[in-house]
Amino acid sequence: MSALANRLPLTHIKKQEILEDLRNFTSGFKGEQSLEFFYRYLPKDQFQLLHGIRIEYDDFHFQMDSLIVTPSFILNLEIKNWGGNIYFDDRFSQVIRTLDGKQQSFTNPIEQVKRQNYHLSQLLLQHKFRSIPVEHLVIMTNPNVIIEASSTYKEAYKSVIKSHVLQKKFQEFTHLYETPIFSSKQTKKFIKLLSKLHCEYNPDVCEKYQITKDELITGVLCPSCDHSVMNYVKGNWWCSICSFKSKTTHIYALKDYALLISSMITNQECRNFLLLDSRSKTNHLLYALNLPSTGSTKSRQYDLAPLIKEK
């Protein structure tokens, strides 16, 4: 999504929507990362931890942020990195956030995680695992968030916690469910099943936001000065705005191409996207990357997939 945000003009009608979605995604990712600190206080020999499991069920997908699997119970964690003042309203099953004087309504994560638990329980039944308790928590990872709920919303008081309370809640579930349901072998079998059923979410973001490929900004974008387009001069990419120079900045542009347009590229397509003026320069850059290729001469296509797999 960040590649798409970078490749759209500031005046594009979808720019702000995409930037907002990107901020929400980044915030959620940071929230999940921050929770790693609190996992260390859980007894490591008593559970298996899975992240981002996404499973197809009845022609749609459900995804769980984090799943703690123990021999006695399964704990499904829905993680939110919301800031501001969060109010859980059971009358209309909604969440209202007040931030900087503005109110915004969100889907209720309690209902969301309960639906996930239902699908997970059905999955266990379908694959003939023994019935095991499936619990849930909604974890607010932003340390500055203020959490409130209507006085009648007992589920919110029970299920919504801040990160530092995770250890205490885990201990409560451990004492509540003392009898092992899964053997070590069954636990491994269940983990293996989830890993097998897991399917990555890799949407075509241009299609998602209904953006055509010709709306994208082409060229090698300068990483130093707000993404102005760089020029290729004597073997270096050079920015005329800030004078930043690099030999490898085109790699980031090719990653954008792979993510937004296609993982396969020809010399002509590469030349057009990088705004190069000769076939020989383009060949030089592509050959230097040592990419897998098919075809020969003018019909040769280069596989950009190794670029986006790199860390």
C-alpha cells in the first residue's frame, strides 16, 4: 500500500483515503509489535503463539491477529492500537472514539473476535479435534488510550484489556481450565493444520482502489526529498532537487512495479517505467540484478519476484 501511496500525485482523488488506510495499517502493525514485549512474561513452555492466521471458511476468510494455543484452552487476541478516548456501547454494539475533539465510530472488536472464535470452533469440529475452550481478549496496545464502557456492557469489562494485563488474564484462564484437552501430539497437529490452511492476503491494491496503471507516477523516486523523480547520469541516479546520488535507487522503483503492475517486466517496460532513454542502459541495470528470465533478445522477460522477497 505504501508503494501505491508514493506513486499517486498529491491531487489524486484517492490519495487521502489510501494514506489514511496506510496509517491505520501501520498503527495496527506497531501495536502487534509492541505486544511482543508482554509475551515474554508468559510461561513459554505452556503455549504456542501464532500471528496473522487467515483461513478460508464457507467461501470467505477470517483472520486472527494472534492465537495462543495451550493444551487446555485457546486464546484469540484481537489487537487494537487506537488512541484517544474509546467508549464501548452495548446498546448499538459499537465503539466510539473521541480524538482531538472529533468522534468516530468503529466496528465493535468484541463482536469481531467472537465471530472468529465461532469459525475456529467450527474448524476444530470439522477436523475432528476434541472440544477445547476458545477464549478471547481485545487488547488495547496504545499506553495512552482511555477505555470506557456503558455500565451494562459486562462483556467489555471482561474482555477488553491493556497490554500489561495480558499476563494476569492468561493466569486466570490457566486456573480456570486446568485439565489438558490436547496432548503434545494433538497440539502439534492443530498448529500444522492452521499453518496448512493459512492463506496470505495479497490483494491487487490498484484494483482495490479502482486505480488504473496509467495514473501511477513513473520514474525512480528520490528517497531524500519527498519523492521527486531522479535522472540517470553516468551510472548514477541523481536528484536535481536535493543532489542525492545513488547507484541502486532503481531497485526500489522495480519493487514498486512488481507490487503494483506485474512481477514480470521486459526491457521496454522497464525503460518506460524508469524513464530511461536507451535499451543498453536498461539491459545493464537488469543484467546486474541477476534476475531469473525467460525468452531471448527483445522478447525476454525478467522476474522481479526475488526483489520483493528480499528483506
